[in-house]
Amino acid sequence: MRTYVALLYSIILGEGRRVVMADLKAMAEELGLKNPRTLVATGNLVFEAPATNVADLEQRLEAAFEKTFGRHVDIIVRCAEDWLKLAAGNPFPDESAEAGDQVAVRVMRKPAPMGAAAALLAYAAKDEKVFSVGGDIWVVFSRERPSSRLLAATSHKRLGVGTSRNWNTVRKLAEMVGSRQ
């Protein structure tokens, strides 16, 4: 058995409706995934399954999600080893230690296009940073601006399928999978 992390792009099902994490865990169990558990109510699922192709897991989870909840949602899956590598590759450790909620990574299904991080700098405020590591895009958001132009700029249209998580969530998921390898 191998440990995996699955990230839902969205848990919003419609106006005033969200995925309940207990229902997400039940869906995973129905798929035959072992020991499903969630982290915060934002669509983070950790589970065990026989070693398999990540793309196959993504397709299975997305199909089950649509069947269960009536809506398609992109789901990004990483094996535990890859998640730990992602967490260890954080290019902003000082900023993460100071304000983990202001540092985020856009976890990509396929690596972001070459030059994507550089292109995103055009949307960054002077105190914001962008860096690509292994095809994922790391961002330090401004503490001084309530909304960042970078957030809208990291869209599916510009970068491809992916979803963002802040450093606090990345770190906690790494702790969850690190003890299960």
C-alpha cells in the first residue's frame, strides 16, 4: 500500500452548498481507498491504496466525485514521496515561518509552462514573490494588500489544471503522510 494526497479544486457544490468532509471520506471508502482522512474542511484527502498511476487515481476520484456530488471538480493527486518533496522544496522558508498563511503553492496536474513564474511577476506587488519548483508555482502574497492580482493570474486558463494550498496546509499534509510511508 502507498499513501496519497488528493487536493480538490473546490468544495463548493452550488449556492450555499459545500462538500462535507465525512461525505468525501465515505466516497473514498466506496472507491476502496483505505484509511481516508481529511485535513480542514477545504478538500484535502489523504488515503492509502495499492501503488498505481496517479492519473488513474485522479480520474477515478473525479468520476466518483461527480457521481456522488453531481458536479465535476478537478482533483490533483500526489503520492506521499512527491508531497514530501514538494514541501521540502519550499523556496520561501523564512516567509513561511513568519506567515505560513501568506505563502502558497499552486500544485499542478502537469508542470506549469516554462516561463510561467516570470510572467506572473507582472501581476505581483512589490512585496510579493513568485517562484517555480518542479513545475508547481510558489507565491508569497502581500500582507499589506487585502487582495492580490496574483491570485486571479494563477488561473487554469493561464497555468493549466491545478489548485492552491497555503504553507500551513502543505506542512500539515506532509506531517500526515510522513508518518505513513
